Amino acid sequence: MGDKDKAFRRLLADERLFLKFLRRFLRGRLPGDIDLDALTVEDVELQNITFIPPDLSKNESDVLYKVRRGSAEMYVYILVEHQSRVDFMMPFRLLSYMVEFWKRCTEQAGSRARRAGFLLPPVLPVVFYEGASKWTAPVRFSDKVESSSDFRGLVPDFEYLLISLRDKRPEDLLSFRDALGGLCYLAAPSKKESFAEAAERLRMLLTVLSDEERELLTNHLRGYLKILMKKEGLEIDDALDLCLEREEADEMLTYMLKEFRKTRKEGREEGLEEGLEKGLEKGREKGQLEMGISIALAMLEAGEPEEKILRYTGFSPAQLAEIRDGRKPDGRKPSSR
């Protein structure tokens, strides 16, 4: 599973964000007896199952939730489509996933499934599309059946709900001033900002969020930052990844902006002398060293224990001692900040 799949699945697997997703994107599209504002995390239950075959798992992820509906229940199935190419077989694929789910229901019911009173639970199919191309695939299954109008009532027919991030303006997503809006902004293909500009907007968003929203956003921030940095040819190393814990996310986001700009500049300078590819690589390596040093200095200033600093940065005790004395691990003075 790629970084996008992990980030989206982790987002939607959070019951609090799932509830926000329902209220934000599905309001008015659910049965009237479901009061979205009254739903709590106790009313929704993530199902530990996926219906996506292995050959499609690189471009898609999915989640299935059971939602309480008074004394009954329904299911919401969300297929997250990452690729930009539109899948015109989507109605058929969704039907096959729903049938697979219902087959699972009958197997679990055992002999009860053969009784007259046994009914299959309703499933609401949703496609959450974050590709850059316009979604032009049909949303109604009958549109994939030849001459379906001649067989109305005799062939399966349903619609899936399409939520396309391409159609959401980044400014509108940020205007909600909550975790879901911030994460959707980072994933929005219509976003034109560079990593540095996007990260700066997220850093500012963090300052106006409530404690609960701040926690939600920072819990899921790392995955999306990795995706954005990879798009620009940069990687987050393990040491920095450990530092991006929720209690330090805003500080690390600010620091990452600084290091991102510095690494890009160093890569360009080296590229002028040694060729772009070699220069970018050297700039990244040097930037990672500077990143580790800056993290260590910040943690030393904050009074963090040496064991924690070594774990976060990957430096040896001897290297940390050199940094504490004002020297780089290779013996040179660190650059002024």
C-alpha cells in the first residue's frame, strides 16, 4: 500500500473524521431518519475488511462503516480513487463489491439467510475521487448496460455518490477551519501551491484550530506531508518522521518549511556545478544532516533528555557531544541560523 493509500485509509478509519466526512459531504443524501448531527462515534463502527483486489490496491483504498439507523443499521462504503485516469467500469466494480459484501452477510447469517424474513442491509456506495482529471464515468449502473431503457425494472440499477476533490476550491476547504478541511486541502489536485506554500498555510491553520481539531489534524499530518514532499523529490527521513508527533507538529512544520527551502536552494547550487541530478542528491544529503543538527539543537535548548534526542535524530553520543560543543559531526562549525 502506497503513501496515499495509507494516508486516506488512516483518515477515514478515524471515527471522528468519518463523522465529519458524513456531515460535510453526505448531508441531504442520506435517509431522512438519520440525524447526522446527533450521530456519535458510538453510532458508527469501522469494518475490518477491504474489497479491492491486489492488482488495484496501488491506486485505490476503501473503508466500510456500519452506521446505526434508529433500531436498524445501514452501511457506508467509500472507495477512494487516487489515480487521475477515470475508471469507466466504476458502476460495475461497485456493484461487484456490494454483492461481495452481501454474500458475506448471508454467510454470517447461516441458515437464517434462507428464512422469509431475512433482509440484506442497505449499502450506500460512495466514490471519493482526488484525481486531477474531470470525472466523466457514469454514476448510474444502468448506463453501463446496453439498451437498459428497454429493460427497465429487469436489470440492476443504482447510483453511487461521487465526491470529487477536483471540484472543491482549496480556499473553500480551508475555510471550514477544521482538520478534515485541512487534510482535504493537502490532497486537493486543484491546489496550485508548492510544498512550502501549502505547509505554510497549514501551519497558520493550526494556530486557529480548537484543541480537538488540532489533535485530529496533527494525528494525520505526517502522511500527507510525505506525499507532498515526494512530489517535489524530497523524502522525510525516519528521524524527522519520529519528530512529527502531535505535540510537536506545528513546530516541526515550521522547521520543515525552513529546511525544505534550504535543501532546494543547496540542490540548485550544486546542480549548477555538478549537474542537476547530482546536485539535488547532494543537497538532500546535506539538508538531512543540517535537519538533524537543527532538531538536536532545538531539543537541547528545550531541555530534552539525551536518550530522546539520540532516538529522534539517529546521532551517536559522540556526534551529539560535538553538536553540543558547536561543531558539526564532521568537525566543521554548523551554519548560522
